[in-house]
Amino acid sequence: MAEYLPETVAWLQRWGFCWKCKKRGFWPWTLSGHHLVRGTAKHKDDIKTIVILCPWCHMGDEHGTTDKCLGLLGSLVLKKRYDPANYDLSHVNAIRCRGPDAIQEAEVDAESQRMEELGL
């Protein structure tokens, strides 16, 4: 398990459910932080780039080979839905070394609508 700064640990511990499937749990035993941007070890404590998932949704879906992967857009929807205070699309675009509008708010909103229609 990665060693996080105390403020990151406090943020991770405040969540009691998987943002995707709603299973109840506790970090770090039954919930984990999924980083929105791959290869961001230097940004591991950046809570603007973390969503909370259970092991099945995290390793099984987001890092696995299932067709249930939400991908970046779906993860951004979860971030906006459950942690709006730390949702920052331009920050995610910047960390991904893309332009500030590489992913636009309209895309996140459209994905949110699609997920709601699917009951996610």
C-alpha cells in the first residue's frame, strides 16, 4: 500500500462506501483510492485525482478486463457527484499534460446523463 500524507489518509478515511457500486467499507481494508491519472506517483496525494472504489470495482473493473470499466469520463462523473469540493477538471487535464479543455465539462455531463440512464 502506498504511504500517503496524513491529510490524504484523513480524506480517504472519511468515505464509507464505493462510489461506483455503493458497497459499504473502510479504507484501506475494503475501499481503495483509484487515481484518475495513470503513472502519477508524484501526485499520489492529490485528492483532486482520486475516486473511492471497492476492490471489485477498482481491480476487477477499472484495472481489469471487464466491460464494466467506467474509464476516465466515468471516474470524473463519480468525482463530481460524490466529492464536488475537490472536483477540478482543468487540474486533471493539466496533470494529464493535455490542454485545459482536452476533456470538457459537456463531455462529463453527457457521461453523467448516460450513467444515470444505466442506473449507475
